[in-house]
Amino acid sequence: MTKHLPEEVRRNQILDAARKCFIEKGYFPTRMEDVAKVSGLSKGGIYFHFEGKRQIFEALVRQEYEESAKFLREMSVQPVSYREMFGNLARHYLDFFSSRPDYPRFFMVMGEMAGRDESVREMLAALQEEYTQVVSRIIQQGIDAGAIKPVDPEAAATLLKGIIDAMEGYFAIGVDMEIERIMATGMEMIMNGLLQH
């Protein structure tokens, strides 16, 4: 008998299983039966929470962006200097990508899907824009406070997001990196490019 669990726990169980299937098989070859098998649930149990594979994929994409944007918003209100904030952000992403290789690998699945499906491309572009706007507001606050150079905040946010995405891509394909070395050099580049002295 399947133990009754809260809906959110079940949804996350399904999402984790689907992420694994999409990474190992690819989006198109993955069947709902595969997700059910990996999650330990029945197909009916999967359909109780999600209409189909596409809805699961979209939920995974939104979950990743929302988690990242939530972390950014929480960091932006911490009583720390902008140097510490950017350092904490860099550390968070590098540690997360290295400790959860399934997330960077799913990032590659998202890219593949965006190349094949216009609606996925539009969804990812909209989510990227939402994320960039959060970063842009943080940069603008720093400019207003006199801590960050008067740069174009949206352009700077786009470039920073590009660096994060590039690092995620490196982790996804297994590029061997010395995290402390990357962290130190990256912080030097960002701090000298953005922060007032």
C-alpha cells in the first residue's frame, strides 16, 4: 500500500524522477511509464498531479527559475556589503552546481528543448527576463547607494546571468574546474568591473 504523503512531497517526488528520466533518456523518448517507474508511483498517481509529460517539464523549468530568483531576492535584503553579496551569490551557484550535477544536466535538456520547440523557447526567454530583472534591480540599488559604478543595470544583469549559465553548462558537460580558483578570479573581474573603489 502506498503511503499517503502531502501533495507537495508527491509533486517533488515526481519532478525529481522526471528530471532523472529527461537527463538519461532525453525529453522525447521519456514516457510517463518511465517517470512512474522511477518515482515508485503508478501512472495514475502521476496523472493525478500532472496532465502529462509537457506539464511536468514546464513545472521543472519553473521550479528551477523560481528557486534561483527566490534565493536572489533573499540575498538582496541581507545586511551585507555588495562585495559580500556577490561573493555569496557566486559561492552559492558554484557549490550548488558541483553538489547537484542533475541540475546542470537538466539545463542542457532545457537548451535542447528550446532549440526544437518555439513555445519552450518563449517560456525560457520570459523566465530569463524575469530573473534578469531581479538582478537588474539589485544592481540599480547598488548604483543608487553609491556602491556600484553607474553602469547599465539591465546589460550588467544580462552579462552576469550569462556567466552563471556558462558555468552551469561547464558543470553539465563535466569540465574539471578548480572552484576556488574560478571563484577568486571571477570575483576579481566582477568587483573591479562593478564596484566603486
